[in-house]
Amino acid sequence: MQIRQWQVLSILVLAALLLSACAPVAPSASDADSGAAEMPADEGPVTITWAMWGSPAEVATHQSVADAFMEERPEIQVEIAAEPWGDYFTKIRTLWASGDASVVPDVLFLSPIQSYASEGVLENLDPWIDKSGYNLDDYWPSLMEFATHEGSVYGFPRDIGLEVLYYNIDIFDEVGVPYPDESWTWNDLLAAAEQLTVVEDSGRVSRYALGMEGGKFMLWVMQNGGAPLDDMRNPSRCALAEPKVAEAMQFFKDMMDNNYAMPPANLNQAGGDAAVFQSGQVAMIIQNASRVSAFNAAGMNYDVAVVPIPDGGQRAAGAGGASWVMSALSDNKEEAWTFLQWLQSTDGGQRIYTASGEILPALQSTARSDAFLNSGQPPVNRQAFIIEGENAKIGRTGYFAEWSELNGSFISPGRDQIFTGEVSVEDGLAAICEQVDAFLAENGFPK
Amino acid sequence: MTTRTAVDGRAAFDARNLLIHAALIFGSVVMLLPFGWMLATSLKAPPQIFTYPPTLIPNPVVWQNYVDTVRAMPFGRFYLNSLFVAVSVTTLQILTASLSAFAFARLRYRGREALFLVYLATLMIPFQVTMIPNFILIRYLRWYDTFYALIVPTAFSAFAVFLLRQYFRGIPVELDEAARMDGASSLRIWARVIMPLSGPVLAALTIFVFLGSWNDFLWPLVVTNSNATRTIPVGLASFQGQFNTDWHLLMAGSVIALLPVLLVYILAQKRFVEGITLSGMGGR
């Protein structure tokens, strides 16, 4: 009997050993801090932590940026904390909620800025900008608005996520349609779409002219002079019930009804716009620069052009992009600022990101440098990005904390109902506005 | 067709057999298709993945996807971490759950049922609610980015205790009493009487716990920060980017990640099926 009990005990001891075997093996953020203090020389390098989301390929680019910085400034060590895109924000919020400065990264990649800034977790960068004379004029017009909250700068957009029209040269040549250029209007787009679309006898569409994510519909609206709200910083009412908005919605709805544009729901199911563009199921997509590296890797024969606008309309690229911010909890703000400034300079991080081919840089000087315009990689007509950038406008998203909820609860679902034909364009827009106005009133807008 | 009774003799029986087999074959195809699709996608080049009409057989077969997946991240490290965490959690959870289930099912003390009810009530609290408090606790213990954070909080489970307690209560109490008459302690009854009679439920629990731990994503993501402690699901999730998803790599990684789960299932399944037959014969 004693032997049996001894066996039971030994199981327990074994379990305890199992646990102790998993003693800390890696330096965590806090260990890194104390590690710096333990350095033999008192003036050892300061370590700042730098968090972002990214695929393995993107993380490799981030790492090369960190390496380049550390080579230039050996007194500052940059430690990367890369998370998958999906739950990056859940994790970062949990870290902040713990209120523990040692686990919160010093510099982070974030979007949207306003909802975080209003929680007070972000460092107000105004004093740092004043002190160092950092130049904000180099950013694309309206872009800094994306990272501004109540008049103060809380972050620096890394890139500008504006859309251009990607087109498949092989399909255009095969059908004999002229390539899109700056002169194209919505009518030219429709005329080309009619020729590019292929409908089989069975009624199945084997090739749509255009693939565009549903969320980008605001591009058409703004090109036509419309906007979601009367003021995107401090709205007092919904502006979607205007005739200009209905006209733009009807334009895209007609494209879908005529089989010119792939319905957004089908687009999602087919793997997204990059997948259908690569497989030739659509001849054109409207998307930001993030697709370039994938299309180049796949060896596609494509080019880009500015997005066609309506007669008498305007170019209306959205001025926005995920931004680098500094945590208000950071213990190393001087070093974090030094890094931020370097990150957002043409000689520093901007050049490396641009060379990786994944982004249209936030700084105009970087976009106009050889790193972007003459990279030797497709697409050839990179000037299209520059033209859209020069005309970038605020207004694709709201610059206040409640925007995500407002958009996610009312505008996006309402838009989908219109696209699937559950409601007419006019009725759908009126219904959205009714809900949006009620939401604004409930939340005390205008503030 | 399972509701039809076998009254119309042998010929009808054969026809029914055929129907049953057809249904079973159909069912297994439905079950296996997603796995087949995963395997096929893992061997395709990216442009092939979303072609229409869809093709099941990759052409050409791109074995390089597996090489790329393993090279894209410290895959071996993640794999070992996942195995270590899943095995530890499974072992510990079965140990803690069976001990407390034994106490709830067999030992008599005041407030036992009330205590059990309160413990069960913790099942009602969703993980998301306790995540931040749990995280703060982990920070307080200085366990952030260590295996402790991955293993200890998941080593206890009200669900496992509930499952085992219900099963233990079905074991005739006379067996305990006989052992006690012979002078066995409670711990010994647990080890020599209850546990050996609980093979089937322990096998089932092993599958549940191992699977849950192997697939767990959010908690490991939140409490780990370096590759030294990250697990497979966290690694695989990084193939899904903001704008692009590397489906071929994601699927190749998923195929590799599936193997241990399949192994555990195959090994435990024998006990599992045995258990069902056993309890059926016991008339429970």
C-alpha cells in the first residue's frame, strides 16, 4: 500500500517537474529592460520594443528596417514583436489594459488612431515635433489628418493606402480594348467593361471586367462629390441621402447588374480581388499598392492607371494609412522618438519599405525618389500613384472614436443590402441615414 | 433508413445494407473532402488555388510549399512548443480534474453539492471576460512569455471535472467500500479502483483536452511574445495578412499541424470505441 501511494506521489512530483522544466527561456520585454541595466558598462544600449502585424515576408522587411536603424544608431536596440494581423489589436489592447509599462511596446503600428488616442494610451507627438522641427509638409495632402485627434498629432502614417486601377494587359490586348489612362471617365470604363466581360451561354460569367471590394464604394461616392457625413471630424448628420451619392451607388449597382463588376460577396468567396485578378476571372481591379509585390512575384503582365472619374467629377483617393505611434506608457520616449523620426524619413525606414515594393510611401519625397518611381519593377505607370496621391482627400473614414462602430453597424450592412438588391438604392440610403442620424444624436454629436 | 425495422426478411436486409453503405460512403466523402481540399491546396501554386472550375488534383504538384512554410518561420520550434504545451496541459488537466471529480463524487463533506455548483457556474463565464484579469495575474507572477503562462491557467477545467464526476458516480460505490474495508486510503481508491475503471472517459477527455490545447490561439497569442514560446496556431495565423493570405503555405502548415492530432485520435479512438461497447454491455 505504501508503494502505491509512493507511485501516486511520484506522479505529482513528475507533474511539478514538468512544469518547472518550462522555466523562462526567452527574454521578455521586461527582461530586456532589466537586461540593459545588467550590462557591464553603465552606458549600454537602450532597448525599445516595436510591435506590428505582418506575414513572414513583411516581418522580414520590418526586421531589415530595424537592422538598418541599429547600424546607424548602435546606442538604441530595437526589438521586434510581430503578431498575426487577425488578433493583433486584441493583444495590444490586452497589454494596454494590464497597465504594465514593461509589456507594452514603445512604438506600435496602429489604425485607426482616434479610438486609441481618445483612450489616452497614445503619446501626443506635438511637443516632440515642435522640439525637433520634424517636417510634416512632406506628407501627402490630408494624410496627417488620419493620425490627428482633437488637433494633435498622435502618429505618422507609414503609407497612403490609395487605390489605382490595375489592369491585365494580356486580356486588354486579346479583346482589343485601349489601355485606361488619365482621360478615362465612368463612361469609358463602362464601354471597356462591356467588351471585357464574357458571359457563357449558360448565363455564368466566366470573366467580369472589374473586381472591387464592397468597402471601397465610397471612392465612387466621393468622386461624384458625395460624402458619408457632413463633417468627417465632428459630424452633425448623415450625408448619404444626397442625390450625388445615389447616383454613384447606382453606377456601381448597374455595373454589377450588367455583369461588368463581380459582386463583392462573390469576390470574397473566390478568394479576394488579388486571386481573381491573377486567375483572369476579372480584367481590372481597384486596389492599393499592397498587391504589387504579389503580382510581380507571380510574373503577371499588368499595369496601373488612375481610377476613372465621372464627367465633372474629381479624383478622390482616400488619405489614410496605418500609422506608427508611441505608447504613452513608454519608459524610453527619447529613444522611441529618435526611432520614429528615422522610420519616417526618406533616408531611413520609408526608403526600405518602398524598396520592398509593398507600399506607396507616406512621404512625397520618398514616392518621387527612384526607390519608388524607378524601382525597375512593374507596374510601369507608377505616376498614377503620384497623381492620385496629389489629389488625396479626407473623408473615406471618420476621424472620431465612434466611427468604427458607426460604419460597422449601419453603413456597411446597409451598403451590402443595396448591393445584393434587397432594397433599392434610394430606400437603402435613406434607411442608413435614419440609423446614422439616430446614432449621432444618441452619442451627443456634434460635439 | 435507420428507423426502418428488419421485418421483411433477408432480401430486404441486403437492400437496406446497400443503402446504409451508400449513406456511409456519402458521409465519409463529405467528411473527408475538406481534408482532401486542404491537402490539394497545400500542393498547388498560388494562381491555381482559386481557378474555376475548381480542380482537386494539383498540377504541377508543388512540394516546395512545404519547404517554404517550414522556412518562413521557426516551424520546428513552434511544433515542439505546441507538443510540449499540449502534452503538459493534457496530463495536468486529467490529473487535477480526476482528483477533484473524485472528491466531488465520492468523498462526503458538508457543502459538497453547493461547492460543485459554484465550480460548475464558472463554465458560464466566457473566456473573453477573464482574459484581461488572467493576463494581469500572469504579469504579476512574472510569467509573461513563459510556458507557465501557457500551461498553468489551462491545467484546470470545470468541464473536465464535470465530465469525470458524472462518470465516477456511475461506478458502483460497493467497489470503494470493499477497498476501504481492506484498508485502502482515498488516494489509493482513486488510483486503484476509480481510475482503472474510467478508461473510456479518460480517453475521450484526452482527445478533448489535447485538441483544445493544440488548437488554442488567442491565449497563446496574448501571453507569448517571442518565437521561443510561440505555438503552431499563432505561427500559422501570420500567413493571413491584412491584404493577402498565403493559402498554399497556410494549408501546408495546417497539414503538418494536423498530424499529431490525427495520431492522438487514432491511438485514443481504440479505447474510445472499446469504452462505448463496454458501457453498452454494462447496461449503463
